[in-house]
Amino acid sequence: MWRPELWLALLRVVVGALVLRAAWPKFTVLWWAGAVPYPVVSAAALTQQTRRLSELAAGTPFAWHRDFLRDTVLPHATLASALQAWGEVAIGVGLILGLLTGLAALLGLLLAVNTALAAHVAGTGPGPMHALLIAAMVAFLGSRAGRAWGLDAAIHRRASRGVRVLLSLLT
């Protein structure tokens, strides 16, 4: 195969774009002082996600997941919903740019597993797209996918030896 790391980088960029595309409808633009636009998670997205979290907590067959949702997430449902939307943006941008790809892939993996659990509870079951997303995140995490066509390579080249050890966990 011709330069497999470049094909993996292409997959990384496409998956990052899809994650970013999924996050896009959750945002709206507000204007600060009538002149400066800034994105915020829309109230409708927060309400919808909070409802989904409540349904997931009530219906999950996994006791550890139910306890985590009920005791940790639901008391802060609005914050958790906003963090999920912003997390999707961070994952998408990280994968597209190849920036802190290991961290982006780990967060993407957690999000994909949680989404698959939510689909299981909803009765639709985890579909092939969930499995593909989980597999892609594992591949990105294990292959250091940001070091080809990504900013991780430039960061890694310029870092001192001590910093490289820390970066190896994130890139």
C-alpha cells in the first residue's frame, strides 16, 4: 500500500468533518455589543439534550451507567449538554487539524461509546455507524494519526525531549 499514514490522515480529516457537521446545528450566534458575533449552544439543543439524558438515565440497563448519569450528569444537565456540544467541536477541529489527536480521539471514543449506549436504550441498538466511529477513534488513538498531515508532527518536532514525553500521551 502506498503511504498508509496518509490514507489514515485522510480518514481522520473526514471523520473530524463529520463530527463537526454533527455539532453545527446545536449552535446559534449571538452578538456582543451588537458588533461581535460569538457562538453559543442554542436553548433548544440544551433542552433536547437534557431530555435525552433523563431518558437515558431512566432506561439504561447498566447500573454503573445509570448511577453515573443520575448522580453526576443529571444534576448538571445543562452544563453537561453544553460541554458535549463544545466537546464535539473540539474533537472535530482536533481531528481535522491533527492537533492533540490522541486527546481528540479519546474524547471521541468516549462520546461514541456513550452515543451507542443511548441508541441501545432507545431501542434502536448501536448501528454500523456507531461501530465505525468507535473503530476509527481507536485507530486514530493507537496510530498517532495526527503525525501525518497534522499539526502534531510539527509540535512533536519542535518540542524538547521532556515535553515530547508529555506530548506523546496527547498527540
